[in-house]
Amino acid sequence: MTLFQIKIIIQLKKQRFNITNTAESLNVVQSAISRQIKLIEEELGLPMFIKKGKRYLDFTKEGYVIYDQALKIEQASNNILKFSQEALQEKEGRIRIATTHTQAKYFLPQHLTRFRALYPQVSFEIEQSTPADLINKVIESKADIAISTEQIDQDESLITQFCYQWHHALILPKDHPLTKFDENTITLKSISKYPILSYVHGFTGGGIIQNEFKKRKLDVKIGLAASDSDTIKTYVKLGFGIGIIAEMAYDPEFDQPLSVISLKKLLPQFDTKISYLKDAFQPKYLQRFIELVTEQSHSS
């Protein structure tokens, strides 16, 4: 079996067994895909696919076993390429990071700055997406690492490490009635009396925030739900309500019109983690970057 045939098996699954899309993804004609599928089954001596007429619907039971092995072969091939590239250029390369807006803006800058001083020839590619999509990007080798709070440790093919802990904070205009409280006296009941601006479900603890109010049987009005802290801060400044954001997203210099109250005594703490493929080859510069972003876990 050739590496091209391995790619066909993997792409067929990615393209939901659509021959046309599979051919386009591999830059070949449809007849080439059909011919290779026939050769694969002839070589293996067993049917790999469930078909309805000429349409491919899914893998057979045996086909899925072969598909799993094909993924490992593709990963091994990628590892060989990365190893050879590192041998030629130990301090040059690229790190592809899949992450959320909050982590990209408020967590990564300090670490990228430190890392760049050590490896100035390494470039970065940062792609922001939903927490659920971040993991898929790593599994599909579209990203080297994923950094997020939600859903990042839910796949057995990944290694996940702790980066840091954080809490939420309440932001509000400086003349707001709730500014008379501090982190020791503020309550969810007092917060629930005002329109709340916070994160959508699946982002930065958005769903958990709403559940904490429900646990206490408090009705809340969500005036605005967004996927990033900057949007929430903008609309709090415009008077749409009070905001609940990740504490590290509050900047005393740029957010001067706003007051901030820590909610660490009212809401659960959260862990931000980094994930990467177990079997993927890691250049030394990537290993060093992972060490930098997980330093807090080593020191605690």
C-alpha cells in the first residue's frame, strides 16, 4: 500500500465518503480515486467500504480498523518530515496555535515575547476558533497545539497539560450602584438585579456562569452574550449593563472608565490547558514553548 492510498483512505472519511470532494482535496481526478480504492480492496482481499450502488456510505468494521492504522501511518510520515526539517534547521520553524480570543490576547503575548528572544527564527500562526473546533484542528494536524479552557481534555489521542488558573471578574461603570461592594461583600443576588453582559455558552465559562445563578434560583437578564472579552467591555462602556469577564481581560490602563470587582469567591475557578497529539514528533523549539506556557504548573 502506498502513502497516496493512505491519504485517500483518510480523506474519504474527512469528506464523508464523497468521491468528488476527496478527489478535489487531493488534486486528482475522480477516476484516479475510484481506481485506487479498487486496488486497495484487491490488495487487502476484503471489502473496506459499505456501498449503495456506486455510492460509498461508510467503512465496514474491518475498514475502520484499517482507517485507524492509516492515521498512525500518516502521523509517522509527518513525524519523519518534521524530524528531517529539525535536523537541518534546529532553531527555525513554525508553531501553529489554535486558541480562543481570550487566550490569544491576554495569555499568549507574554509567552510569545519570551519565546521569541530564545528562538527569533521561529514564526507563529495563531488561529482563533470555538473550543470544540480547536481540538479537531490538532487531531487533523492543522495545528500543533491547542490552548483553551473548555473541551480541551476530551480526546484520548491528545496529551493535555495545565497552564494556569483564573477567575471571573465583574466590570461596571465607575458610577454604578454596585461599586459600593468589594469582592467580600458582592453577591450574585445583587448582580442579578442588573442586565448582565457575558460569554456565550462554550466560551470562557459562559454556560457555568449562568448555571451558578440558576443554582441559587436567581433570574438573570442576559443583555448581551459574546465570544470575546473586548466586545463585552465595549458594550459595558456604552451602558448596556454590567459585565462578567475573565479577570485577566481587565486592563487598568485601557479600561479606565470601568471599575472591577473580583468574583473568585462567588464563581468557580477555571483551568486553561494546552493539548497536543500524543504520537506527533515535536521539534525542540516546540518542546521549549510548551515548557514556557506550562511553567506555572511546574512551580506550583
